[in-house]
Amino acid sequence: MIPYFYFATLQVPSYNILAVAGIICGFSLLIYTTRPIDRQERIKLLLFAAVIIIPFYCGARGWEMVVCLLSGKAGCLLSFWGDVSLLPGLITATLFAFPIARLLKTDPWIASDYFAPSIAAGCMFAKMGCQLRGCCFGIPPSNGWEFCVNYPYGSYPYTIFAGMPLLPVQLFESTVWLFILIILLIRKKNQKFSGELMVLLAFFYSAARFFLELMRYQDRYSFPTPVQITCAVIFFVSIIVYLIKSNFTKKL
């Protein structure tokens, strides 16, 4: 299923190219947005961003390994490199952000405001890569929706739905990340408190992902799905955090 690019004799999956493009775009945006701040603090933020990738990948890959184990596919445990899941990775990175920030002696909330647009930009590319890879695919439309994708013979989506047109959920999610990026860049000019951009990212993404799950194929479908439950928790926590920090800022 995966389209490949060839550089002489080197074969590179298009998914990997888009993943690398997302990382480059995210770091480039971070370098750009941190230009006005003190040099020493800027170095801390860039180091922070480089280190936080480790818990992100561990959480993203670890979740997939747990899913494989529960599905009886123990073979996937032999490789640390492989499929990843975005949401568990973001959650793990968030949990590790606070001790890492303390180690680097920087404010995690201020850092998150610089990281949020970069995360949105990187995830936008990552989900386009998912479209090319054929993972995280959607279900057949039920209302005559004509904007669909057909996966080729031999791909996993083809074996599940026998070549039926499917909703391009990955592109929908990529578009969501694009809108979140635009909102964050606009809001950054007039943000009310430190950490607001990351809270807004969590709010908008959790809301959108909850509904995108309705269009995404599930091996064992149940409503709500584990992802939807997680998104609901993140959604309400982000509202609570926003109200608390906003009211605290007003009192100051």
C-alpha cells in the first residue's frame, strides 16, 4: 500500500518522508517563534523540544505494542521501531514535560505556548503520512458522500472492505490540525495567560477527534471507544484548566 520514493538505490516510504517533514516543520516553526526571547532561554526550549520527543515516541510506540500484545500478535514486541499512536504519545509527552521542565529550570506553561503551534504543524504532516500508509483509515460513507478514497488491492483497508470507497479520515484530521495551527498563531498575539495555547490545542483536538472516531474503522467497535473516553476527559480537563488559569490571571 505504501508509495515509495527512490533515491538511486535507496527506497524510502513516503510515510517516513512526511514524518520527517513534520519534525522539520515543527522545529523550524519553534526556532522562528522563539527568536524574540533571551538566548539562554531559547536554547533551553530547543533542548526541551528535542528531549520531549523521547517520551512521545515511547508512549506512541508503547501503546501500539500493548495493542499488539492484547491482539495476540506478540511478534511486534521484538521491534521498538514500528507503528505508533499519536494520542498516547501526546499524553505521555505532556506527563513528562513537567519533570523535564524542572530539570531544565524552565516554566513548562511558557514552554508549552511555544510548543503548541509546532505540535499542530508536525501532526498535520503526520496524518497526511497516515493517508499514504493506509493506517487509521475510515469507514464507507452511508449518506452518499462523494469525497472518498479507494485503497489498492492487497492493502489492509482493501481486505477489510473489499475495495469499497472509504472516508479519508486521515485527511480530515490533518485539516483539523491545520485549523488548530491557524487558531494558535492568531491567538498567540493576544493570549491571556501562559499555557493558553496548549490548553486550546487540547480543547479543539479532543473535541474534533471525538467525532472523527465515529468515521474511523475499529477492529472492535463500541461506543464510546477508549479514544473517545480519553478525548472527553481531555476536553473537560482543558476547560477546567482554562477557567482556573484565566481567573487566576484576572486576580493578578
